Amino acid sequence: MTTTVQLSSATRVADMFKIGIGPSSSHTVGPMRAAALFAARLEGLPVARMTARLTGSLGATGRGHMTDRAVILGFQGYAPQTVPADVVADCLRLTQERGLIVVAGRDVPFEIDRDVVFEPRTLLPFHVNGLVFNAFDADGEELAHGTYYSTGGGFVSEQIDDGHVVSLDALPEDAAPEPFPYNNAGALLRICAAEGMSISEIARANDGSGEDLDQYLDLVHKTMNECIEAGINATGILPGGLNVPRRARRLREQLMTRDFERGPSWQSSNDPMAGIDWVNLYALAVNEENAAGQRVVTAPTNGAAGVIPAVLRYYERFVPGADRDGVRRFLLAAAAIGAIIKANASIAGAEVGCQGEVGSASAMAAAGLAEALGGTPQQVENAAEIAMEHSLGLTCDPVAGLVQIPCIERNAIAAVKAINAARMAMWSDGRHQVPLDTAIKTMRDTGKDMLSKYKETSEGGLAVNVIEC
Ligand code: SF4
């Protein structure tokens, strides 16, 4: 029998905002974590060979998402949040040149083409992103095996031998119970009303990280801004063979000089919509960094990593009175909404399409901005609902299996959508026809009905209609 361990809406802020590397949380961060967890079990064993089978969506788009590199890094004990950039960059080349990897302190012969197998047609029972790892001794006898699932957003589950699947991100059984438990947005709003608290205050109280929480929120904020700056300063062509040029740096140069070059026009900074250009810039910068495999914050996934930083930077730059407290409240409210979406639908493109990735990020960003603007819990929930409602049906169809087209621009569009949703909600009194829970349920149902070719397999949509050159 196979069972699911459902994460509750108590998912911690550190789970919703993981610091990792690009280009994909489900196809890079999760597999790397799974491989590292497996390798940690091999301490002291006479390992002479390691193999990895990547099934389902990991098999279909794993090459473009660098899943093979992620698994090799994980086998060698690297973690997404701390692995140095040069180790990531050199991993495949060095493995090929040396013909070995280092697992639990031992040199293990490794041939990438032989030992990492992509199996797009194999579907394991629990989830479309499956990983099967094996370790053998010098006689070919199996020393250990493990079946893992990368369930989106960097979350990992493991199938244990009786067939049960356990989340490796669940709170420990002896964790203190959250003071304000809820499983959906309606229940959260009722708690806010009963306690006279905001959504960010409830999220803070439930997180359980105590004083460390602000430190982590500030680290997330800093990492997001560093990613924007890195993306703005980088040039060149993104890896993977699609020949997609980075655009952020050029766009910034244009935005910085336009006042001096242009008279009154849509390109002038006097244009009332000029702020959109900056929001686009921030999102492009982050997603170009993600596509290049650089350090990003999973928010709630890597493919959607640009939306929240772009909206957060908009808040800091364009909202008078923006401050650190507002940034923290933004992130807390966004995490609360992301956890509700994850608990009741999915944040994985391989399960529900891009509505679960970029749609969720847009809803989280809208909620975060409304919270930072001083919105009531109803307005915050309404902002998230608007952004989610108008992301319904969004398919996942990355060209060549790379997180570039349509992903990079899509983040910019979703960031602007989030700002619009927050503004629309803030102009209302919070009352609205469609509850966020209904939009989330609709997203889940739509994802179930979506053909698999639109769920991170690169077998439909733009992935088959765009000519690769
Ligand atoms: S299309 Fe959306 S869900 Fe699919 S890889 Fe790109 S960002 Fe992720």
C-alpha cells in the first residue's frame, strides 16, 4: 500500500523559501537533496558503484534541468544551499575527466552516461518525479537502494520498503504543536478574526523558529537581492543550447539612460507605467541567474523564483515608507499562502502545470505585497485569490526542457500580475465572490485534467511549436 504524507499548512518559512541553485527546484534541488540523503546512508560501506534512475518528468526533462549534475553533486554530499558555484560549474567536466566521484570518502568509478539513466516512460506509483538509487560493492552485490520522489519546491519524500511514502520535510513528531492550526485559507481568516491578528502574525507564531526566524527572513531577502544584482551584471548566452541571450543588463542600461535620451513618451521615466519596466528587469535578472544554474531562492519553486523578488523589490523601491518590517511581513504572508496552496493542491509543474509554479508564486507575491501595504487579512487573501484565479490553466511547456522559454518572461508577467492583484484587492474592502480556497481547488482539479504533455514533459505547447535553433 502506498500512502501520502500530506504537508500541513504549518510548513515552515524555511521550507517555502529554500536557498539553492538553479535551474529547477523539482528537477535540481529536490534530486540533489535526495541523492545526498541516500549517500549519507553509505558511510563505511565498501561502495564500488552507484547508479541513478530518473523516472517520469525527471527522465523527460532532466537533461535540460541538469538533474544528472544535481544527483552527482548530491552523491558527493553537497547541499543546494551551500555548494560553491565553481563546484557546480565544474561538476560534469571533472566527473567525465576523472571517471569517478567521491562518495562517503571513497573514490567510486562513475560514468555519467552509464550510471545515470533517464526513463521518461517509467512512472513510479507515488509521484511523476521519481528517483531510484542503488549502491553496489566490487562484486556487484547490492549494498543499498532507495526510492525517492521530488515533489516540487525542493521537497523530497522517500518510499520505504513496505511501500509507504514518508515526507522527509515533515515536522518532527516531537515538534511543538502550532498555536494556530489551520488547513486552508478560510480557516486562517477565521483565526485572524478571532485573534485580531494579521496573516503574517499568525505565520510567525506558527513557524516555531523563534528568534532565528527574522535572521532567516533577512537572509532570504538578502539572497533575493543579491540574485537580482548578479543577474543584472551578467552577460552572455544562457546554457543549454537554445541560444537565449541574457537581457537584464541591457535593459537596466536602457532604463538608466532613458531620461536623458527620450522626451515624453512611453519610454520616458515620466510614463506612469514606468515602474513595470523595473519589475520586469528584476524578474528577468533572477530567472536568468536560475537558468544559468546560479544561486537563487526557491520561491516556491526555481522556475518561479523571479516573481517574489521582483515584487518585493518593487515594494522597497516604489512604496513610500517601505521598511525591513514590511519586508518580513511580506515574506511571512507569502509563505503562509504558499503553504496553503501546497497543502491543498500542488506547487509542482509536473503535477499541475505552470499554474502551480508561477501561478502560486504570483498569488504568494500578491498576498505579500498586500500584507506589506497594510492590508486586512481579507484583502491579503483576496490579492492571492485574484492572482491565482487569473493563472488557472497555465501549462508547463518548457522549450527543450530548459527553464528559459517561456519561464523567464513568464515570471516578469506574473510579477506585474501580482502587483495588479494586490492593488485591486487594496482598493476593495476585502469582500469578494471567489474564495482563495475555491481558486486553489480549481487549480488542483484543472491540473488533474491537464494532459501530461503540458506538465513538465516538454511534449506539448511551446515545447513542440518553437523551432530550436
Ligand atoms: S513553464 Fe512554468 S512550471 Fe514549467 S518549467 Fe517553466 S516556470 Fe516551471
